[in-house]
Amino acid sequence: GKALRDLRRRVGAAPLRALFEVLAGPVAQPTTPGVRYGRYRTVAFDGCVSIKAPDTGRNRCWLGKMRATNGVTGYPVVELMTLVETGTRALLGAVFGPPATGETDYARRLLGLLDRDMLVLTDRGFDAAEFLTELAGTGAQFLARLRNNRKLPVLARLDDGSHLSRLGELAVRIITADPTVSCADGTRYTATYRLATTLCDPRRHPAGRLIAVYHERWEHEIAYLALHHTLAEHRVLRSADPAGLEQELWALLAVYQALRRAMVTAIESRPGTDPDRASFTTALETAKDLLVNAVNVTDDTDLVGRIGQAVLADLLPPRRPRTSVRKVKSPL
């Protein structure tokens, strides 16, 4: 154990971070199904505060502890902020650190990855006027959910039921949606969503189409499910100090992104197949077998490779509507 720890310390975090930055970025071709809304590649911001670190003095000094109703959490946690290509769940970029910093502050560090060909989907935690103005300044468009208590002026009502407004100094269009989900047992769930977007032309961008494309934001949650549950197996990170945690997280992100690239390369070898049908679990288990048996290590000729072959042989069925009631699974 000590020998491995000393070796990790000599390597440091920088090579793992550099590896992730080489792998990070959009992975799908423009013609890949489910990747674009019109000319825009759909991407999303979201944070994750469920990655736990060992409860050591050095980790507490860096991360602190989150407050809970009965005091503080048992483990320090790392806040991870990523920008995801929703159609493939691949990572365009990532930052992490203490939860006290806040989601929008971390997201600002990723704004440089946006461009004019992107439509950014965000949840209610990113609806601050200052942040959305900075986001729009990158040239990207956005479709952001607003808190229901936000009161914005109605400047002009449009034919599709939306209206023009202002968010600070930014001209936006407000769309209200009332989605209802009906389950097989007769249970019904209804909610009200208010969306703000810089796509202000209702003829080119009807409200119904934008409401439908906003559903893609939930692909970010599935990305975190694959990263934290399937790949990291919900375990507490190993490192007892911040330098080790940084190295471990960059390694985890690099492996995740490498698998996503392999999966999309395989899917794109079958034109018309949606990346949603690729199984992350199949890709991960195949990669483990290849690593253990030192198979396919130097094969540069087959772009699909063993991982891709396994993914294509075990495609998931087309996506079906599913519901999951929001609940606290890991109470603080």
C-alpha cells in the first residue's frame, strides 16, 4: 500500500488532468441522432455533491463539511461541476472543489468551452440574471428553467402562448409548461415549468419544440449515475489528502470520458442508431476484461474495437417514458 501511495504522489494530478483535457469535448458527429436541436448542439450544466471523501483532517480543511438538520454530514464531499453533451452524456469539461464555492461560480469556469453552435440547458439553480448574461455573452443560446417565484415583466405576448421579457439587461422569451405524467396504475403527476430562452422567434422555435428539447437536460443526471454509481460504485474516495483526491477525480473523469468516446464511435458505425441505446455498463465491464487480460492494447486499426463490438452486441431497447419521484436517497 505504501509503495503504491508513494508512486501516486510522484506522478501527481497534472498528468491525469492533462489526459482528461485531451479526451474531453463533444464526441458526436452533427448527423448523430439526438445530439442537436436544429443547428445547435444541446449541452447542459449541472453539479453533483454526492462524491464523498475520507474524513481526515486534511480533507476537512479543504472541503469542510455540509450542514445537516442534526449538525454536519459524516463525510466531507466534493462538489463536481460538469458541462455535458446531452445526446451522448460525454463531458466537455469539469471542475471540482469545496461545496461552499457554489454552483454558478464553478460553472463560470467552464463558460469558455461554449460556442455559437450550442444550446445550453440549465436547471433552476442557474437562473441568476448575471450568470445567464455571461453565458449569452459567449455566443451560445440557452434554455433555462426559472424559479417559480421569479417575477419578470411581460413586454409582448406571442401567438404560441409565450411572451417576451427581460432578465436584467438581457432580452429573453418566457415559456410556461404544465407537464402531466400518467402512470400505468392511474397515478398522475403535474408540475409547472417556466423556461427562459434567448431563442425569441416563435416561428423558428415554437414553444412546444423547446419544451420537448428541455427534457434532454435530464441526460445529465444519467451521466452522473454512470459516473458515480456504475463506475465509482458509490464508494468513498480513497485519498486522505487533497492532492490525492484531485488525482483520483481526474483519473475517474478520464476513464469515464474514454468509455463514452468508445461507445459513440461504435454507435456511429451504425448510421441512425441513437447513442442512448449504448450500455455504459457493457462498455465498462468489457474494458475491465481487456485490462486484466492485456487484450487489444496496441490495436490501432479497428476504430470500433472490442469495447465497441460488445456495446453493439448488447444494444438497449429504444428509450421509453419513465418517471422517478424525487426523493432524498442519502439524507445528510
